[in-house]
Amino acid sequence: MPTFLYKAKTRKGDLITDVLEAENERMAIAKLQEADYFLVSLTEKKAVMGLGREISRGMFQRIGSRDIAAFTRQLSDLVDSGLPLVRALTVLSKQGQNERLREVISSLGDDVQGGSSLAEALGKHPKLFSRLFINMVRAGETSGALEEVLERLASFAEKDEELRGRVRTALAYPGLMALVGLGTVFFLLTAVIPRFVILFEDMEKTLPLLTQLLLNTSHFLGRFWWLILTLIILAVVILRRLLTSEGGKLALDRLKLRLPLLGRIVSQVILSRFSRTLGILLTNGGPILDSLSIVKEIVDNKVVEKEIEDIERRVGEGEGLAQPMSVKRFFPPSLVDTIRVGEEGGFLEKSLLKVANSYDREVENSVRVFTSLLEPAMIIAMAIVVGFLVLAMILPILSVEFSTY
């Protein structure tokens, strides 16, 4: 999509310079008019990077949660050291390896210098900055405590990224073992076992059923591997479409919570995120209803999201937080009791943050147990598969040996 460089005036009379993407010049003008800007000039920016560099940016320079966490920490440190916000954004726009992130930070700096608040500038990038992030920054700017809010956001982002990292690291080794194991079995079936066919053809005896089954499987894989690969790709495409639908996402999220061992980890991660997000929002002075609305988006699970929606409705009707949570299946009694005590004592925010740290430790322990059980289970499974292959190859030879006696 073409990129346009524009100069425009706001209703306050401030002159701003920025870029936007639009299908054509007419659509670009329409977007500026919708934003209530008075256009001064508009020019299309020509692409200056080669195709290879553009592909490289698309594949390797995506902005992930780790990049946002690092940016938040750096911005917090610079602002806390007394550097003006615009200057801090300018400094950060010239640092780092991710070119896309530098462009976003530069855009934030231009918007703030043009008279926008940081929250308004962040709101132009909803795919990168969540409602939690934007609302907390807005509250910090309104109250004059932006440095403190950025510190909380940085700590929150680092905690969340640390939690994700633990789960990813724990599952990386079993995933690699499964991939290598499947590759090895496919290689044996398609490249090694067919060499034994000549040997078996010289035998004038009927092959054992196990050996015949293995040879038929090897022959099918060697001849129709392209069909299997096509079916796998087709199944992945169809499955992705189903899971992006409302019903499919709900079914998948329900399955995640019910899986043995893994479901417990998923639940603990959601409870940790729920507690920490709600605690930070309330600490920042956010209304309970607005906080629940934001938390509902953070949990990333349709089943839990529906339960939070009902809790939000009942809190809006005048109930406390603990009572509607107590009748929901997802939230454990220990969390409900902690929230009830926090509500009665007037320290709900601190209670939520403490229980979030507790769930972080539970996630770490559960992941350790899960991987300690998964690794030997995968080794046993691979041993059974390899044993099956070896036995199928040896049986005809053994039958010949026994027949000679």
C-alpha cells in the first residue's frame, strides 16, 4: 500500500508532519479529513528499498512483545532520568536493530512534538500497544505521574515476557525431539527400508504380517509423499480458518483448559495475567469496571472472557468483586478468598499483585513437572516406534533361521 508524507494543521493551529498509508491520494485526503486535520501538503513517498530488503523486514523484523517490553523499559529509564519525553523518543528512534520499531517510535515522537499526548500517539498503533498500555499512559499523563506509570508498565511487560519465555523454553526441547523423531522415522521408511525389499523378495516364504504392513507403509510414503504433504497443508489451512471463527476459538480455548497437565499451566498463566493486570490498573487509579473491561481482552481465552463479562455486569449492578467470582468455575476459591479479604481490608491492589507472583511460581513449578514427564514419555514413544521397525525387519530373517533347524 502506498505511503504518503503530509503536512497538516490541527484545530489548535499546530503544524504536524507525518506519514500515513492509503490506497490512493483521494483515500489519504479522506483519512486526514476524518482525523479533523487541515491539509497543507501531501506527497507520495517512493519506495527506496529493494525487494530483498522488504522481504527481510517482513520476515525478520516483526515487532513482538519482547520488543515492546524493551522499549517500555528504555523509555521509562530515560524519562525517569529527567529527559523530556520528545527527546527520549528521539533518542530511542535512533537505537535498536528493529527498523520497523524505530519507525514507530519516530512517529510517536513526531506526534508528541506536534501537540498530541503520548496516549493519543500510542492509540494510532493499536496492534502494538494494548488498551491496558494506552489507558495507563493516559492516566499517568493526566495525573502528572507518567514516570511512575511507565515504570509499572515496564515491570509488567517484563514479568509477562518472562512468563511467556519460561513456557516457550520448557516446550522447545520436547518440540525439537518430536520433530527430529518424526524426521528420522520418515527417513527410515522412505530411504532405508526400501533397500531391504530386494532381500525379502529373494525369500520364497510369506512375509510376517508385521513386516508386510511396514513394507506397504514404506511403499505408500515413498510413492505418495506429495499427496500426504498436500493433505497436511490443506488440513492446516482449514483448521486455521475454523479456529479463527468465534465458535472455533471458543472450542479451542475450552480444550486448552481441559487438557491434562497442560490445561493446568494454561489456567495458571491466565490467572497470573488476570491478577497482575487488574492489580496494576487499580493501583493506577482505574475504575473497577473499566479495569475489568481491559482485563477481559488481556486473558486471551474466550471461556474466561465470557465469565469476566458476567462478573463485570454484576459489579456494575453494585456487587463486590469476590461474590460474582465465587460462582464461576474458572476462578479457584483461594483467589476468591484473597480478593474478598483485600476488598474488606481496602488493599485489593496489593493482594492481586501478590497472588500474581504466587501464580508465576506455580507456573514455573508446573512447567518443570510437565517437561520432566513429557521428555521420558517421548523417549519411550520413540523407542516403541524404533523397536517396531527393527522387529519388523528382523522377523523374516529369524523365520528363515528357525526354518533351517
